[in-house]
Amino acid sequence: MTERCASHIPSRDPGPPAALLPLGAWTLAEKVIESCAEAGIESIDVVTSHAPEQLHSVLGDGWRWGVRLQWHTVQDAAAPYRILRSLGLRHSGRVIIGHADRWIAPAVIQELARADQSARRAVDGSWTGWVSMADVLVNAIPPNCTHETCEQVALAMHARTTFADPSQCASARTARELLASQFGRLSKAPPTWRHEVWGAASPLAHVHPQAKIIGPVLLGPGVVIERGARIGPNALICADSVVARGSVVRDAVVLPGTWVGRDLQLADGIVQGDRWHNLPLAVTLSGADAGGVLADLGVSRPQAASLVGRLAGAAAAFALIPAWAAARVAIGNDACGLGGWRVLRAVRGRCETTGGLREQSVRLAPSRSLGGQIIGLLGGVLDIAQGRRSWIGVRARTQAQWAELPAEWQAMFSTQLIGLLHAASWQEPGVRADPTAEAAADAFLSALRAFSEISAAAPARVALTLG
């Protein structure tokens, strides 16, 4: 499990281990361990290099499959076979060497266990990345053997070959192989998932009733499919990804943590963050925001305040004047100016042309007292009437608070208006507000309805707080 994602498979930098790429509803690493367990293998030595903690968090010690995993880490990812000489394999009888970015079925592993042989694809005769040998032959593998030369070594050692049908092997060596490996596996999912006529979805996935899905399709945990989006056929949407309104995703894999912006058409490729690899063109395209993991793949345009919302803000401001006047007299403090509210220079996002921060002034409550909240409420509805804020939106943040946000949340919030009401953040009663929890709440509501579908917030049971 030492290989990283291929350079043309979109991924975050540094790229994750290729073994953690998806194979249907699971990762390749999980399916490889599952195949070994079903083939009767009881002990597996796992050799890792890059991000071993990520792999360990997914596989653990193997108890889920009834196998024992023994973990080993090598420094040189290009030559991981040197460690085989120190694993004590001489009395194992037979040793099967495989690669977790290349899956084979249990039946093929069982065939490998019968004799010294390698496994090849029946379609083109290429090596599957799996070979079986007697324990005494392990030392015949050169210590400096690399991933590239391992194939020649394995095929040279064994004239006997077993062949794997297309349904018995899968690979993430290239983007094309990764996409092709998903077909035929999009109808299989864990028993806890919701099984639909078009495929399956995690219980934590949210699909708008007006979204159109044509199977086979798999939707991972945390996935949000907005109104008017069209998914499928042959689409895998991985965990914590959002497909916005009007977008079409078919014959594609959307890797974890991806925001697919509005009115986009993604077909025949793989996408993660703002990187899209198009297979027919054999090119990798980047979106407008190179730093955003959840970045909109189209040009990010800030929302504008609606006319109805502004008129409602003006009416609310007029109605609040008597209460504001009483609160202003009760507080009797001119430190915040005539209006009594506190003015904050808040970040709206980043300018697409200059790359600089866009800021605006917003009126906030001068204190947490009832009078201070009334004054802040009037200031907020005046901001709404002037088109600078919306009724529901993200929290106002200073430059320092904005800089602490992850790049993906910055990209998401850049398209949203600052709101008077916000999604409530989870926190213990009486505990000071956690900026991270507040940002997560903003991100959740932003992804769920992009703040433009306020009427749908009630069925989703999104609590709101005044700010």
C-alpha cells in the first residue's frame, strides 16, 4: 500500500494513498482485505509508506474481516520490497504478494495459493499486481526492486499464469481504469444504506425530491444533491460532496469533499476539488479557485440580496424604530455613534480578478443585553434593506477569522451574503462559542441549500440563531 494516486487522478496535494481511492461504496484497500479474508487468508503483512495513519484508520487491525493485519512502514516508497526479507516469511509455506491499488476477486487469490504463478488480466494479458511464490523464493526479489520492475521480476520467476476476468479485477493505476472499475459495482452497498431503484445512498446523504437520479448511482455519507440536479447513469458521488442545482453528473466519479457548482455538466471523468480530469480529451482542467477543495468549478459569483428581502428589511426597520429608541435611551452610551450599534469591517470573500479580500461594513449589537440586541437587530435589518446582508447567511468575520478558515470553506462562503440569522452551531450549554463549530454550521447550511432555498430549511430541521 505504498503507491500514491497517479498524477492525472485529481487529488489534494500531497495525494492520498492510491489504496484509499473508491471502489464502489468502499475503498480499494477495504475490498482487497475483504477478498483476502474470503479466500481464507488469516494473516496479512501491510507495507505502507505515505500516510500510514490514514490507512490504519480505515483498516484497523483487521477484526472486521476476521484477519490479522501486521503493519510495517518503509521510508523509500519507490522500493518497498526490501522489507520482505525481514518479515520472517521463510516458514510461511506460501507467500502471496499483492498491491492494494489493484483488487482481485477471492477466487483468483485462491487459485494463486495453489502454486507458484502470477495473475494476469484475461482481456489484455497485463499483470494484475498479484503473484504467488514459495517462501524460499521471496529472497530472490531484488532489494532495490521498484514498482515498475516488480512486474518483470514476477513474470520472469513464474511461467505459470492464472487469468482474471474483467469482473474479477479492478485497478486505480490510471484515471480510466479507476472509472471503469466502478461500473458493475454501483448497485452494491452496505446493508445499512438506503437501497433505491437507481442504486443506493448512505443514510447520511440528502437528496432533494426534485433531483433526478438515473441508476446505477451510489451516494456516500454527507452527500448533498440539490434541487434540479441530474445524477447518472454510472455515477459515484463520494463522501461529503455537494452537487448544486442544475448540474449534471454522469459516467463520472466525484471524489470526497468536492463542491460541484451550479449548472455544470460533468461526464466521462473524475473530479476532486477544483480539478477535473476529462477522459475523452485526456486533459486535467482546473477551476477558478485553485486552493479550494470544495471550490465551485465554475466562476464564483457573490449572491445579490433579493428585492423581496430588502423590502422586508425596510418594513422591519420601520417597525423597530420605537423599540430601538427606548433601548437607545436606556443604554445611554454614545461610544458606538448615533445609531448605537457596533460597526465591523467583515470579509465577504475574495475578488476573482485581483485576488484580494472583499470587505464591507455591517452593523452588530453593541452588547449581549436586551437593549443591545434590539439595537443590533435594527442595524441588521437596515443592512438587509441596503442590500449588504441577507436574512439568512454566513456569519460576519474579520480578516483574522477569515484567514483561519480552511480553503474550501473560504471558497464556499465567498458566494454567500452575510446573514442576520445563521445556522446554529453545536456546543455545550454555557460554553463559549467555538469558531470552528460556527464555521462548520455555516458550511453545512450553505451546502444544504446554498441559502437560496430558505423554504427547504424547515424540512431539514436546520436551527437558526440571531447574530
